[in-house]
Amino acid sequence: MKTWLKALRVYADRRMAVMLLLGFVSGLPFLLVSSTLSLWLKDVGISLAAIGIFSLVKIPYSFKWLFSPIIDQFRLPVLGRLGRRRSWAVLLQILLMAALVAMSVTNPGISPMLFAFWVVLAALFSASQDIVLDAYRIERFRPKEQAAGVAVFVLGYRVGTIFSGTGALFMAEFWNWSTVYQVMAAGVLVGLVTVLVSKEPDDNRPSKPKTVRATVVNAVVKPFTDFMKRDKWVWILLFIFFYRMSDAYVAPMAYPFFDDMGFSKIQIASIIKIYGVVATILGTVVGGVVVARIGLVKALVICGILQGISNLVYVGQAYAGNNAQVLMVNIFIENISGGMGTAAFVAYLSSLCNKKYTATQYALLSSFMGAARDLFAATSGLAATAMTWQEFFGITTLMALPGLFILWYLIRAKAIKNS
């Protein structure tokens, strides 16, 4: 018991307060250029087709690895005195606030193209901010502390999305959208102040290159060649792709499944927002403690097994049908296992990054992880159509096996170990 309590002490570190606030400012902008934005567009009479096209503004999030080398290696003038990470964070947060204010004073119904331009910039600055904050998080913690740092960061991220989601909708009932987005822009000040009063991580970059060619090689080529020096690096990438496949494959079909079970949109929203958010936060915290207590390798094994088995709760829901109590239990189990898996897995991704190239390598690895969600999971609808829900969720449980087999191989090959 004492050892578990000792593992919990990591959450009392003052760095966790910084992670909480930086997580908040990381989560804040995403809904402002997605779900919340869609309602604003609908309110001013934008067609559903056009609203769908507006979803393309989130493209910078998918391709942030392309511009991560710039943020990772190049020093800013003047602001650079704050340090590599803090200077970029301050610049991007100022630009993000400016873009949100520009959105607030532009009417999307009158000037849709100009409005779209500001939205794209807001998404770009938000995605770029994520690159910096992920790198900052990784560099401020030792390997065994990474999962705990992730847990608190995710907690802050969730609070940020609640503020820009539920909070923004509540404000919109009393204020116009222009005022709402100005309040949201002011919310970025939380991150700006946090960055200014926090400590800069140690700068582990190699010595400054003497030529333009050397600079480009150092910023763009070396992060990739450095990663490929790892033993079994191809297998590591395969592991990253498959480890969370069972969860990624279920995600697109979860809401259609709940709808088929006869749950109303209000039921789905309220249960998921209450039980789902609480369980995800609890899961990430527990995941952080588990990694600190038993080590990263065992945590990845346990969380990988739980992620697969937890999909069986959907099979139980398919038999139970329209039973809200069963749904509450299922959402809680699924999200707590998912939260644990997130904490352990992101801690693993963080451990793979060379601190000379943290931002570039983490952006690349996290994008590769997203490929499972964005590419392979796109076939989930075809699979669900071709079989019963029970069969579908049974198969998604088995999708945890490839990741676990690759994990077993990497452990045997000593290509993955506790740090």
C-alpha cells in the first residue's frame, strides 16, 4: 500500500499545476474550430453542405509533423531569450488569440472566405501550439513521470474542451457569438501567463550548424535518421499503429450503435459527458500511477489487454438493448480502460523521443498513431454493416491481439524496456 501511495506523490509536484493549465490551453481551441464553430455557422444561415466543407479547416492538426522541425530547431529573435520552448509557446499563443479575435469580428454570413481564412490560421496556430506543449511536457519529466504528466495534461485538456464546448454554448444563450469568441480568446491568457512563469526545460540541441544545408539537415533529416537508429524501429512503428486499434476501430461506430439501441441524443450526450469524462480522467490518473508503480512495460501489457477486453461491454449492451443503467456501466468501463491506455501509451511515445528532436519526433509518432484511427478505422462502417453488432464488437476485441503480440516480441527482443 505504501508503494502505491508513494507513486501517487508525483501528482503533488508543482509541475503538475503547470501541466494542468497548459493542457487547458491546448484543449481550448479545438472545439472553437470544429463543433462549436459549426453551431455558429448554422445560426447565421450557412448551409449544412458548407458547414461540412468548413471541417477541412482542421487539416493543420493532421499535418503538424510537416512544420514541427521549424518549431523544434529554429530560435526566435528577441523572444528567444525566454528559451526554445517558451518563446515559441508565447508567440503562438499571442497569434492564436489574435486569430480568435479576428474570427469574432468577422461575420461568416457576410464574409465567409475571410472568416474561413481566420479559422484556418486559428487551427494552424493551435496545432503548432500543441507541438510546443507536447515537447515541453516530455522534456520537463523523467521517463517514470511521463504517464503522470500525461494524465494531468489530459485532465486540463478535457477542462479546456468543456469550456470551449459546453461553456461556449451556455454563453451563446445570453451573448452573441462575437462576444463568446472574444471570451474564448481571453482564455488563452491562462496558457500565456503559465508559460511566462514556468521554467524552461534544458536545451539539448546539438551545436548550431554552420551552413544553411547543415541547418536543414539538422532540422528535417536528423530527427528521422536518429529514430531509425533504434533497434527494431520498424516493429516499433507497427506497434504504435496497432496498439490502440481495438479502440480506434470502435470509435466511429459507437454513436450509431447507441442510436440503434434506441437511446436518445440527450441520453447519449449526458451519459457520455458525465460518466465518460469522469472515467477518462480517472483512467489517465490511474494509468499514471500504474506506470510509476510497476513500470512502463508491464503497464503497456495490462492496459493493452484491458483495452481489448473492455470492448466486450458493447456486446453486453447489444444484448441488454435500451438499458440506461447498463450503458452507464459500459461507458465507465470503456473510458477508464481507454484513459489508462492513453496514459501508458503516450508515456511510451514520449520515451521514444530524443530530446534533441522532441517536437519533431513526437509529432511524427503521434501522427502515425492517428493513422490507425483515420485510415484503417474508416472501414469500420463496412464491417458493422456486414455482421451483427455482437459479432462486430467481438472482432474488435480480437484487434487488440496484433498490438499485444508485437509488444511481446519487442519485450523479448529487449527493444522496449522500463526507463
